[in-house]
Amino acid sequence: CCTLPPPPFLRQRKQQTTPKTKQTNKNKQATQKQKQKQKQKAIAMAPSFSRAAALTAMFGSVAAQQAGTFDSSRPTINFQECDASSCSPVIKEQVVLDANWRWVHDANMKNCYKDEDWDSACASDPASCAANCIMEDAKYDSTYSIRTNWEGGLDLGFVTHHQYGENYGSRVYMMEGSDKYKMFHLKNREFTFDVDVSTLTCGLNGALYFVEMSENGDLGGNNQAGAQFGTGYCDAQCPHDVKWIKGSANSRNWNNTAVPPVGHYGCCCAEMDLWEANSRATAYTPHPCQNSGSIKCEGTTCGDTLIGQRYDGVCDKDGCDYNNYRMGEKNFYGKGAQFQINTEKPVTVVTQFITDNGQDNGNLVEVKRIFLQDGKVIENSVASILGDAKNSITDDFCSVQKNMFGDTNDFARKGGLKQMGEAMDRGMVLVISLWDDTQVNMLWLDSTYPTNVPSSTPGVSRGPCAGGESSKPAFLRSTFPDSSVRFSGIKYGPIGSTYNSQRRLEAEEEAAANFV
């Protein structure tokens, strides 16, 4: 998601709340009878697969029990699969909230995690913690401002005030059915969506991307929650702030003074950023990794920046980004009619994954971007700063860009587009998120970064934002709490199948007619 020299753990920067924490603190003053009622209510609401475990845990036996109350009223997002001649009827796929945002408690309704720290039992025995802590489903709208919009798409709100505190940002995954993630195989395909970032100011990021998570969310062993509770997250930053990794709590050496808090382990996998953007700047970026699927990392494998091992890990953390502003086209994307892409209006974004032989079994050689707005097809801007007409991501583009900007070409070291394509062959999960950046205030996306280098240096100026206080999370949360991002019109199919203007108009009319 960002380039030299970015902070560690760059993906999961949101400051999540655990909305039940304050409720549990109040329960400390409640009578034993009230506590017993809470236990009975939790058991009564639990689905059949976890109710028996709840009962045995309550009466003294130890059982692997992570899955709590299941909420079947999750938000949905409209999705269509296309072929050369047509697109399918609209499919309403559920989205599920990431496990990091969820309330987790034991059989006595005691928090396993609160105030940015683990319960003492979890800290001393991560495996038993995972086995005995119950993960609850979420109140998507009232606690997290995640809702289906009138177009059948998805709205993510930035700040949510609720009865237990506040929440900032969110991250969700597209499901297929109720208990597994939808897997996308992107090679020789294109992926299209509509997005509205008109309220996202400098320092915010409404993102849509793919990661090589497991289809079942690493279900099994001590993880009895799985995909339906949003477990299994990984990305190319090998994030250490993931609370649950491969069936264990990530409580070893937990540092609750870090922002966000982090543990000893990270979780690494390939990542394809289709869209990281606010109203002032945008980028798309492949991040290949040398491993297949997701891995639990420690030490050098994680490639942690703070200890000087950024380029020693298994994943390309810098990636090879295409940021229109950074590539020299400062009037292409922004707020107002003077820009070719006017972010005061929704825009359709098409990303094509082109192979060397035009077949699914070919090697990935190009990632191409096309926009549609006001009924017009708009080709991606050229990378004028490189002195040629390149306007897509290829291995050659990445090499020229890295050389001109003086960046380490870890993208090539980690296998480039061919390696990225192999992750696509195995299947990737769709992620949608809204976040602010507690590490470097999103300067890597929309401002001057690094800040100790003149902005005139090639590659340093990434967007028009001033940075400083106006891009810091505290300022954004207090000044722009109503910011949101809207994604809709998702389509997926062979190259050239998803963005025919008439076909999109028909899909929008169908979505409006079917919205309930």
C-alpha cells in the first residue's frame, strides 16, 4: 500500500473499539442473579453448533468454543458475474466484519480483551485463550456504521458514537453463503465497481483490495469461529495487530502502548490493492509474497521495518504503486470539474488482469486501469514523470519507476507480476475498508512522503494534501466524523465484459428495483 519508507503494520491502522467492554465493566457492580441472566441469554441466543459448548464451559468442562451468537441480518452487497454476452442477475452477497472489531468473552461473560490489552489468562496461554474465548457477531449499523445502501452497494461510515463508546473505521469481507469467503481468481479477468469518495478528505482511505486469506478463515482446531466471524486476516504488511492468528491469541509480548497495539506474531499473504483513495489522491498496487496462502510469521520472516528487516521478509511491503499524482499527472484526479476524474461525483473503476497468452493459464504481465464517468470511458493517465507513455503496471514499468525514484525493487525480488498471478490462481478474498493512519497520517497516499526529502524529488510528491495536523487521526475524527465511502455496482468477468455503458445502466436500474 505504500512505498519507501513506510511504517510497519500499515494495513490495520484503525482504532477499533470493543463495544461490550463498558457493558461488562458495569456488570461488575451487578448482582449475581443479573450475571446469571446474561449467561443464560448468551446461551439461548447461540446457534446450535456452539450452544452445547457454552453449556459445557458454563458447568466446568473445557471446550474449544469461539463461535458465539450468529447474526443472519448482515449487510449485503450486489454482485454480478459476466461473460462475453451478458451479466448474471444481481446476487446479494453478505459481508462480514473482521474479527479484530468483535467483542470476545469467556463463559462467565468476562472480557478476554479490553482496554487495548489481554486478560491475564490469555496473555499466559494463547492457545487456551483461543479455545475458551467466545467471539460474538456485530451490530453492523448502530456500532460500526456499515450498511447496505439504496443501490445495493455498501456504505462504510468513519466515526460511530454508540452506547459503549466510539468506533473508528471498519473492515469487511465478501462472503459466499454464510460460512465461507468468496474466492476470486483474477487472472485474465476484470473487476469493476462504482465508488463515491466525495466526503473522504486528506488523511482518510476508502479501500477495496484482495488478499490471499483462506476460504474458511482458518477454521479448525481452536478456531471454531472461522469465516462467518471474520477470522483469518492477512496481508503483505504481515500485520502484528491481528488479535487471533491460526487458532491462537496473538498475546505473546503484546505491546499495548503501540498505536495500534501489536503482538509478537504477524500474518503474511499476497495482496492486490485495487483502490486506495480519498477525494484527493488514489493508487493501485500489487504486493507479491514468496509464500503460498497465509503464514504466521515471527522474526525475519515478517520483515519488520522498525528493526531494519523490511526487505528481508517474505512479502513485498512497498509494492509497485500506480498513483496518478505521483506519476506526474496532477490534474487527472481530484475534487472539481477541472479534473478528468471529478471526485465530487461517483466514478466507475475497471481493473484488468492481463496474461501473456490471453488465457487463464498464462502468466500475469499487466494490470490495467480504466475509468468511466458521465457516460465516458477515460483511460488511465500516463506516467509522464517516467518520460514515456506507460499508463499501466508491468514489470518494466515497476523497474523504471523504482530506478527513477531511488526505491528498492523488492517487487522484482519477490517475483513481480508472475508471483502475484500465482496468488490469484490460488484464489483471493475481497476486502473493503475505511481507515485513518495512526502511523504516518496517510502521507504516503496523498501528500509529501518521506517528509525529510524535498517535494521536488521524483516520487516524493504523492498528492496535494498539506499533511501536518489536518491529516492526523485526532483531527479527522473530531472534524470529519460523518465521512464515508460508498462501493456499489461490483462486476467480475472476462476482459471487456463488465463495463459496457448500456449494460451498466441496466444493472443500476435492476439494483434500484430490487432494493429492499
